[in-house]
Amino acid sequence: MTVLIFALGLVFVIEGLLYALFPGAMKNMMKFVIEQQDSAIRLAGLLSATIGVFIIYMVK
């Protein structure tokens, strides 16, 4: 459970830094994502989750 909370905190740190350091780029990215079809966003999410699981598997 501690590792899960640590990982969640790390996600917040990384995402927060992106918004703090590159606010204009993050706005542009949000505009880009809003214009995409739901299926494309879903595919990107599934791909991201799959890569994440693979990385965790390789590290453990």
C-alpha cells in the first residue's frame, strides 16, 4: 500500500511540474486532446496503461 501511495504522489509531482514549468504547452495539449475523438483518447489511455504495467513488471 505504501508503494501505491508513493507512486500516486510521484504522479502528482511530475504532472504538477509540467503545469508549473510549461503552462502554455499544457494549454495547447489540452486543446489538442479536446479536439480528438473519444476512441483515440481511449486508445492512448490503454496504450499508456499497458506501457506502465510493462515497466512495473520489468522492474519487479
